[in-house]
Amino acid sequence: MTATIGPSLDEPITTSATFDSLDPANGDVVATHPIHSRDDVDAAVARAREAAQWWGALSFDERAEYLLTWRSVITRRIAQLAEVSHRETGKPHSDAQLEIVLAIDHIAWAAKNAKKILGQQKVKSGLLMANQAAYVEYKPLGVVGVIGPWNYPVFTPCGSIAYALAAGNTVVFKPSEYTPGVGEWLAHTFSEVVGGRPVFQVVTGLGETGNALCLADIDKLAFTGSGRTGKKVMAACATNLTPVIIEAGGKDSLIVDEDADLEKAAEAALWAGMSNAGQTCIGTERVYVHEKVFEPFMAEILEQAKDVRAGSDSGAKIGPITMPSQVGVIRSHVEDAVAKGATVALGGPDAIGERFVQPTILTHVPEDSTEITEETFGPTLAINPVRSMDEAIERTNATAYGLAGAVFSKKRGMEIARQIRSGMTSINSVIAFAGVPALPFGGVGDSGFGRIHGADGLKEFTYAKAITRQKFKPLMMLTAFSRDAKTDSKAMQLITLLHGGKQTLRD
Ligand code: NAD
């Protein structure tokens, strides 16, 4: 579909190469974009490093002003950005808009909270160092490379971009080859706000351009995408000991307890499984329902699913599969489940078209089928009954992924949520954590590591700087060759007094 790069990575890539972004609903060309070469990427990073001198030296308040102005620009032009996203991803315009709404809130939070979280703070220096004042502050790393996916082309990269910028870094962003226009829109509007300074730049292209960014003179690389590519990113970044954040895929479950509000649980499972045509990293792919309420839950979700249809017309609630190759993955998972004995409750193999996949619900799906073990990234749900919540937790955790998930329970929500091995869980709702800017976002296991959003997300793009300042002469001079036996003895007395007793935290 796109232009390919001829030369190998050992040779310079031609800057004249281009690729097309396509409308996934019909294959029409949306726009043509440059394939930026390794030289182009290096040049962008060099410009970013120079701009970092200016941006990094601004006060938190000054940077916040720019970021909040950008936030206002995005808000005022939200329909325009949503249209670019709609054309490139195929998602309904209103879904594209909702995604931008969430991103706007994150940009504002990062701008407003960076000073409090990253600015200089005094910490206790302890009795041994009572003559010292102690401080910690979080300094920008310099230039941050961001590589993004196409499924949430605004919300997902902005979780890295806005937090990295608020922390005082400059950013070079390589958007997905499926959504380059969205990436360009974001970088161009930011550029307008900072008078054209290269604080946040975009480079476009395919995997090779992403690889060039990994190998460039950057100080950290924030990657969001598949685990398969994440491994390549880490390997490339290892060349220069460049630290990485990996936000990869998931196989999240939604657990329904016997006392859950079934109507709400079904509504949530349906939306979290089918919205964005199931192409959501923190979407629901598996549902474990207490056997006592399995039948009424199924009746409820199938009733509600009657209104959900994939298409490109205004009545369709979900759009096409953005990446054509994903259709084959979805088909193989559904066929594997059916071949192993799953029951088709809705849709099924016949619901999988060339560009659109109609909502598919399978039940009694064998736990060893790929529909349960691998990320499907399509509008499918595997719904299985369980005898107890312990079994639901055990099955939920029996995956290499660990991104997010949800629990529907009136009494035991918190107890169940805390036992799920994942970075994020919402109780009696879905993906609520993504809309709370103060909460960290990220996974464990094959879902990656590192955090965006919240205080953790700001600190992710900094290094901690510790400073002590001597306030007065020490009572015991320990750090000099003049230290004598008397001082050693005093030090021993003090440490015995402080730590030699049997006191514990409970005393
Ligand atoms: P992908 O891994 O195919 O591509 C992601 C990005 O990596 C693209 O920009 C691509 O051009 C680039 N890339 C490809 N090869 C590269 C290489 N060798 N070196 C450097 N960069 C390279 O993923 P995708 O299909 O765009 O996105 C879907 C995946 O992203 C799903 O697995 C989804 O779960 C995951 N995702 C995760 C999160 C999260 O926050 N955890 C959020 C959104 C999406």
C-alpha cells in the first residue's frame, strides 16, 4: 500500500521517497507524506537538541503557558483534527473527537502539575546528616523520541509528548505510517504556539524511520505499539544505551461477579470490546462471568449488541479495520476458537469482511485458543463462565500480557481488582483510569514497562538530581582523614542508639 524504501539501513535513505496514507474504509489516498531518511531524522534530532537549550531553560510556569495555549488551540480546532483522524483511521468522527477530549485534559494536567512534581523539593536529611539540607529535583533528559501507533493517534502519543514537553524536553515524534497526518497536525500547531522553534517536530515514514529515531542522538525513546516491534526498538536503543518506555499490547479481561449490575456490565463489555472496532490496547477481549449470572448476562449483551454495526455510514457505530493485515489475524483467532469448540453467539467467521468486521461474540472459548491467548485487536469478545471469582482472577492472570482490565462487582470490586496482575483496573466501569490524568498508565509483562500520565509519567522523562548543602559544621567529621578513634566511637554510639534497639514500625 505504501512506498517502500529501497536501500538497506547501512546506506543513506533517499529523502525523495514518499508514502500514502489511505482511507481504510475504501482505500482512497488521503495524503502523500515524505519517508524521512536517517539523515533527516538526525537533522531533526540536532535541531531538537539546540531547541532544548531554550525550552529546558524556561521556568515550569513559562512552559505551562505554551502548553496551555497549545491545549486551547487543539480545543478550538478539535473538529479539524478529528476529521484528519477519522479519515486516516476510519473511526467515527465523534469517537475521534472523544479521544482528543481526553488528550486535551492530559496536556492541561501535565502543564499545571509539572512544577509541583518535578520542581525542587526539600527532604529530611536524617540525624546522621543533621548538618546538611537535602534537596531533590527532576531535570529534563534533553531530547525524547516518541514512536506512536495508529489506533489512538492523538491520545496515545500525547501521553508521552505532553508529559515529556512539560518536563522540559524537546520531542521528535514518528507517528504510525497509518496516521502521519494526525502527527503532522499536532507538531505544526505546537510549532505555531512556540513561534516556529523546533521544540516538537514530526518525522514521517515506515519502520525504517522509526529505527533511525531509535539510533539517533536522543536521550530516551517512548514507544507505543506491538510487543513485536517493541523488541526491535529496545534492541536498536541498546546500541547507544538509550533508555526506553514500552507501551505494548494487551489481552484485558472484564470480570462479572454474581452480584454485579448485569445491564451495566454488559453495556461496558460491549463498548470496551467493540468500540474503535476493537482496536484498543486497553479494550476488553475476554469476559469471565460468574456461572450463576452467565445466562442473564449473555441475554443482556446480545440484546444490546443488536444496535452495533460496523460500516462507514453515519448509522454505523464502529468503523473499518484500520490496518488491512489485521483482518487475517482476527479471522485466524475466531476460526481457531470455533475449531476448538467455542460457540458462536453473534457474528463469527462469516462476519469478517475485507475491510469491516461485524461484532462477534464467542462463548465457552477454550483457554488455549488464540482468541484467549493472543491480542486479537478486532471487534470480538470471548465470554466464558467461571465457578468463582478466584477462577476469574486465575484465568485473567494466566496471560503473558498485563495491561489493564475491569471488574463488575458490588461488594468485592476492590478485593478482586488488587489481585489482577495488570497496570490498571477499573471497578464498575471501563477504561476510567485513562481519563484520570493523575493516574499512571502502563503495563507489566508482555504489555511493556515504564509509565506515562500522572506524576510517574512526568518523572519518566527526567532524571532525579540530588543536592545537599552543608548548613553548619558537622558534630562528628566523618568524611576526612582527620577522623580519629574517638569520632569512630561516637559514631558507633550514635548508630547503636538509633538502630541497635528492637523497636519496629509497630512500636
Ligand atoms: P506497530 O508495532 O506495528 O507500530 C508502532 C510504531 O512502530 C509505528 O509508528 C511503526 O512505524 C513503528 N515501527 C515499526 N517498525 C519499527 C522499527 N523496526 N523500529 C522503530 N519503529 C518501528 O504497532 P501498531 O500496529 O501501530 O499499533 C498497535 C499496537 O499498539 C497494538 O499491539 C496495541 O495494543 C498497541 N498499543 C498499546 C498502547 C499502550 O498504551 N500500551 C496504546 C495503543 C496501542
